[in-house]
Amino acid sequence: MINTNKKHDRYRFAAAPCSWGIGNPQCSDSPVWRNLLQEASEAGYSSIELGPYGYFPTDGSMLKDELSLRGMSVISGRVFEPLWDRTRLEETLSKTRKVCQLLHAVGAKQLVIVDAVNDIRERFAGISDQAARLDKPRWRTMMSTIRCIADIAMYDYGIRAVVHPHAGSYLEFDDEISRMLEDVPYEKAGLCLDTGHFVYAGLEPARWMKECTFRLEHVHFKDVCNQRLEHCLNSQMVGFRDACDFGVLRSVGEGDIDYCAIKDALDRVQYDGHITLQQLRDPESEISPFEDVRRSLNYLRELGF
């Protein structure tokens, strides 16, 4: 949560496994998790997100020892599920408990809740006036599921939940985010603001940071190529997944997001949480993930973060 009385000289940045291309923990060409931790540490990060459950060891003691060897910590994990689907509720809550058990074992304090990208909405990501909204029963299910996840995290494991609006999901646009913040009170969960997903949805992240000061408890940094985004939004055949393959979402410093304005907004609200760089790299980039995350961190430090 935000401490409005605390000043700091430097923001706390965390790495994320997705910056190394980790989406599916069973992918055969994923980098070895120990190597990823080592590279994150050498690139200048002292913290990391858990990423998809199962990529890092699920033995908390083992993972904690490996983190300790590198002077690192895990700050958060995630639940990425179709939160509106009542038939998936028990599976979602079961996954929540597994993730929270591991987070608790390694001393992490946040759980990021994300409504998963779905085939209907991903085709209209970023196109608010054409994207179908959930009907009232399924919206109530999504809100109830978020509150249940948050309760399990807090009351069973002492972990604070934050809700992450995401392109291509049923929680993306300004009306949906505002409605969620009303239906899920502060006592249940905070807000995780992802600069890339907000820009993709046509929103100004700096403005939302200032307007949602007392709900803003975690931040993800990405970058966006405006020209490629405009191309995708103007083409009815390009959905969110294809847009990612096309390189719309970029490494921080390689796109068009005004990170000076982002810093000004975070300074104004005296944000004191972590900032995770969740890089989605240019698919044609020949730079290694290690060099990519190091370069982005250096870029932000040069801006005064």
C-alpha cells in the first residue's frame, strides 16, 4: 500500500519471467530457472515476480534458498483465470491456494489477479465501442470470484491482492475498471496498473495513477509502439495475440510511452510499491533477454527513477 509520508530516492524494480519469454512453464525451450534468476540479479534486479505457477520450483524452501544465494526475493505471484466463468470457480480457487502457499513460503506479500484473455474479447482489445461487455450475472460472478480470491490470500496466507486490468479480457476499459473499483472495495484488493495494457485500452496511465492514488499498490511497466498499435486497431483481423506477435508491446524505452510523465505521476502520489518490468520484446530483436532487461532498467534510472 502507499505510504504518503515516505520519501525515497529510487524506485524499487522487479524482474518478471515473461521478459525471458516464459508464458507456459512446460515449454521445452524455456531458459533454466536458475539461469534466469542469475541473469536477473546480474542485470540489477533484487526482486522478481513468480510468473506462471510451475516454472520456478514449487518447493518453497528450495526456491527461498536459491533466491537467498543471489540476494533476491519474490514480490508477487499471479492468478490468471477466466474469473467470470462459474464452472471454473473451484479450479480457480484451488490454483489460488497453490500459488499463495508458495508465495507465503518465500515471504511474498502480493497476489496479482488477472481475468484471462479470451477468444471473444481478444479480437476487440483496445476497441472499446465494439467490445462486448459481460452481462450482469457473469459480471457478478467475476466480482465475487475476485473477492473470494482476495479473502483466501489475505485470511489464509496474509497476502494482499491487487487486480490487474488486461487487454483482451473482460476487465480492460475505463468503465469496467471504474465499476470493478466500486464492486471490489479497498478492504479487499488494490489496483495493479500496467502501463502497456492501459495504453492499449486507450487510457492514460499517468492520469489513472493520480486519480487512483489510494488503490494503486503495484505497477507493471511495458512500452507500446503507437504506429503498430494503430495499425492493429484499424484492422479487424488483428486481435491482441497477433498484435503481440506483431510487436505492439515493446521493451521499456523502445516504444512511445512517456516515462517522464509516468515518473512525474508516481512522484506526485508518492508511490512506494514495487514496479515490475514485464517486457514484451520486439519479435525481431537480436538482443538477448538479459541485455534487454538490463538496458530498460538503465534507461529508467537515467530518467531519474
